[in-house]
Amino acid sequence: MSNEEIIKKKLVEAFACLDIALKEEDIVIERSKDAAHGDYASNAAMKFSRLAGMAPRALAEKLLPQLADESIEKIEIAGPGFLNFFMKQASLASIIAKVIGEGENYGKCPSKGKKVNVEYVSANPTGDLHLGHTRCAAVGDSIANILSFAGYDVTREYYVNDCGNQVEHLGHSIRARYHELFGEPLDLADDDYHGEDLIQIAKSIKEKYGDKYLKDSEESHDFFIRYGIDTELGKIKKDLDAFRVRFDVFSYESDIRKGGKVEKTLEWLREKGYVYVQDGATFLKTTAFLDDKDRPIVKSDGAYTYFMPDICYHYDKMSRGFDNLLDILGADHHGYINRMKSALMMKGYSKDVLEAEFVQVVRVYRDGVEVKMSKRTGKAIAHRDLVADVGVDAVRYFFVERSQSSHLDFNYNLAMEQSSNNPVYYAQYAHARCASILSLASDIDMDTSGSMLGSEPEKRLMKHIADFPVVVEAAAKSKEPSRIAGYIHSLAERFHEFYAACRVIDRENIPLTSSRLALIKAVEITMRNALNLLGVSAPEKM
């Protein structure tokens, strides 16, 4: 149990003695900025004074006798009723043995017994990933990592939109390029795909199949679409794999449409009275639940809108036994979530089974100027370009460093800089320095009791290490990987402050060295575990 958890537990018990029922999540514990004010502080007496019917300071004095604990050195009342907690040195230092003992599992929470489906990226298989997809990939994968580490059973899913106009245009575009290879005039419409990658796909078809598909038929029509989808999706999978993003499940819209699933779902909605026809189109009564207007699910020409198969897809996900669904979406999808929640509620699910995180756009800057074109390709900067230029670690870290709800201005120069100004370099250098110190002193046994650690830099570092499980829980609850990035930067800061103030290897003082080496090991483990949550490597050499 962390020191924060101990204090919260004692406060809940103390309030219970006054017949005030609180939960631990009702209580806020803050880290004291000034050592003179203790290690931790709480405003609980001020926050709940009205509930107790007494002045905050009087309430604090009433609580004080009930807060005694073997891990607490003393408690002081400050100002109008703040409670300042001074922890015993052994209590602060106990985190070292815990971290070293748990290793890669430090910070990991027990199973919550809940299954969560996280769907992210889901880029149309019609071309290369762009930077919006890159940020969705970094955010979605980090959230999945964090949720899994926080005790959830996570399934990572990619939904392949392999039906509709966009894949029809893909198939037609590949057909046109294929026919061009046999000397025919290029027949591409403005809304077809004009990328050079389709020329390579057409060449591949010619090499494998010769002129087999020159004659237009239903077979050739379907072939060009499927070949294009498989090729483009293969490139996307390769790019994401290189970005350390892997999925457990790939679901296809074409499978959702098979076997009359969409038709059966539509009929069921009609029988339940959730459907009506207006001006030849069929609408879903989403305003009966959370939506601001009813949504069309069948167009007047009889074709389904994209919303209808999406409803079937979400019904399918829930039928697989998930407790919650999390969709990672672009910022332009805000209106989507309430209509889908409404459709799920029609099926009897709670509005809370579906959550969404909306990822804002990315702009790239170099030398203070926005960059829209890749020097290598002469085209708009694609996912593959940026990762090739600055590396996976920098892109993954920078793309989650700020909340996904905020616009991201990616500083190309900073991402390439090898200095403390670059936050990912700063964090990785801290880990590498830990590894180097431990290697240099590999002949000295570590003392995990932390009995010799009492300086302020050491105490600040131990308290920050102890915060990691709490930060993981908070990041999982808020679905914000930026919390982990913030924690990583603060851990690096505290480590570098400690390293500057405290001599670690002193062969004239082995007991102190042994304690400090154990602290270094705890930092190394915690930093590596935190970086792993963001998909960022933890190098041992820089």
C-alpha cells in the first residue's frame, strides 16, 4: 500500500468515527512542495467541515487522534485546517524493496475482471497513413497499454472499411493503371485515386497474372478491389508494426454485411419502433435517446448509410462479451458518439458502455515554419516519412505528451535534438545513466532497505517512485497517456536533481553506496515500466 493510500485509509476511518461516511476517492492527497510542511498534505478537514458541522481547524483537531499510524512520524495542523503528514523514513524507503521485488510488474494493478475493446486507427485501406492516423495510433496503443497495466482485459481492434464508394474508387483506379500498362489511355476520374503507389500495385498484378483481368467482368471488378485492399492494408500493417502498434483483431465491414446481418438488424429496429421513413429515406429515432437529430440509415436509393453497418459492428462487439467499448476517433467525429450510444441503448445497453476519445490534428514545424511537404517524397508528410526521419521513440512520445484533446504542434528540430530540452531524450538519458551506474558498481551489493537514505533529493525521488501506481490508475481512468508522459518527465527531473546532489558510488562509504544503488535500480525499473506504457524504448546506452 502506498503512503497516499495509507493516509486516505486513515482519514476515511477517522471520519467514520465522527459518523461521516467517505470513500477514499473523496479524499485528495497532495505532495508537499516544502519539506517544512511534511511529505504529504490533505485539505479533507476544510473540504468536509460543513458536513461535520464545525470549523475546519476544529474538525482537524478532532481527526488528529484517529490518524496515528506506524508509518507516520507526526501530523501537524496548518493554517485554517490543512493536515500535514510527516512519514517515517522507513515508510518512504520501503518503496525500494517493493519496486525491485516486483520488477517489470511494478505499478501493475490487480485484475479488475472487466473486458475492454479498444478500437483505433481503422484507416481506410486506400492509401498510406497520414499524421492524424499516427497520433490516433500512438494515443490508442498507449491507452490500451495503460488499461492493460491497470488490470483490464484489453482487446485491440482495427475496423477495416472495405465496402462503399472509397473502395470502389480504389478498384477502378487500379483497373485504370493496369489497363494503362497494356497501352490503353488512362481513365481516371477526379475522385479516383491518383497516387503512384497504385502504379506499383498494377505492375504487381501484371507480373503475377499477365492480361488475365483485361476483360471487364464482375470477377475482375471484385478482384481489383480485393487486391487493392489487401495490398494497401498490408502496407498499413507493416507501417504500424514498425511503429510498435499491433492488433489482436482485424474486423471487416464486408464480414458485417454478410449473411443478412444488416438486414436482420434493420428489421429488428423496425419491429421495436425505432425506425421511420421520410422522403423515401429510412431514419433511426436517435433523438429518443441522446442525439440532437434522427439519423438516416438507408438512403432514398436503397443504399445503406455508413451508420447502419457501424451499428451492426458495435452490436457485434458487445455480443463478444465486452464490458466496455472505447473508440479512438478523429476530432471531426464528435457528432458520431451520441448517435452510436443511442443505437446501443436501443439494444438495452447502458449509455456508458461506449466511450470515445477524440484526437486533435497535428501540425509539423521545422525552423519555426510549418512543414506540409516531405523533402524525400515531395508530397504531404505521411506517417512513414516522419517516423523514418525522427524515429519511433520521438514520434510516439511527442504525439502523446499533450492531451489528445489538444492540437499538437510537432517540433521537428526539438525531436531531433540530443539534449535535455528534448523530453524523450531527457527521460531515456536518465534510464541509460541508471544502467551505466549499476554496471560500474556491479560488484557492490544493493541494500534495498533504504536505511541510509534521508536527504531531501532522495526523499523526493522515493515519493515520486511511490506515486507510479496511482498515476497509472489515474491515466487509465481518464484515458490520458499524457499523464504518464508528465510522470516520466518529473521522474527524470527528480533523478537528475538527485544525481547532481548525491554521490552515488563512494567506495569509502559502502553502506551509503549500497542504499543509493538500490534507489537507482528502483528508478531504472520505474522509468522503464513507464516508458513501456507509451511504447517508447528504454536504452541502456545513449
